[in-house]
Amino acid sequence: MMKNIIITGAGTGMGLSMTKKFLENDWHVIMGVHNLNKAKNVYQELVQKYSLEKVTLKQVNVGDSESVEEFSNEVNAENDHIDAIINNAGIFIGGQLQDLTEEEWDKTMAVDVKSIYLMTKAFIPGMIQRRAGSNN
């Protein structure tokens, strides 16, 4: 049975590198991205190289509980199990702290911190039940 992994921030940078590595090792990768349009070309290249059955592209705002719930409902409906999650999504708003607005700070905390809680909480019950996500 093919293993399933969710990688957030999978459309660029480290997330894309990890996506390719897991695909090379015969995992099914569910790419969680914020901007579908920006990720579509990368996704199509991955499908062409690895096959449609091995990679799935889904939009999710990882810092928003409703978006994460919708994402988890879709992912769980389409996959009978999740073996691992890599909470890789992150943003950086440049500048000095004193120049950041409260809205920019809240957005950074939602994507960089709150998202780990939301994504893990959404998928951990099934993973615990299957004893997935550990070396046991």
C-alpha cells in the first residue's frame, strides 16, 4: 500500500524539494498550497514526471481553521489514510518589528505557528488510530 503524506507549502522552496524526495521514494504526496494558480505549473510537471496517482494538489489557508477543516474533509474523503504530515508552510514579512502592523503580525503567527496546531489537530486522530507518523 502506498504511503500518503501531506506537505504544506509544497509549491516552492523546501516544500517542493521535500515533495520531490517523497515522490522519488514512491509516496503519494498531497501538496497543500495557499495559491493554486502559482502551484499549477509545478504540479503539472510533477504529474508528468511521477503520475497523477502519486501527487495531489489542494488549496488550503493553513492559518484559518475553516479552511483547514475543509481541506481535511476533502483529503480524508479521497484517501483512506494519512501516514505523515510536514507542516512546512511559512511566510516572512520583511522589515523591522516596530514597522510591522498588527495585521501583519497576526498573519505571520497564523501561518507560521497556529497552522501547526490546526493541521496536526485535523489529522492526528486518524494517525493515532493507525499508529502512523512514528517509528513504531
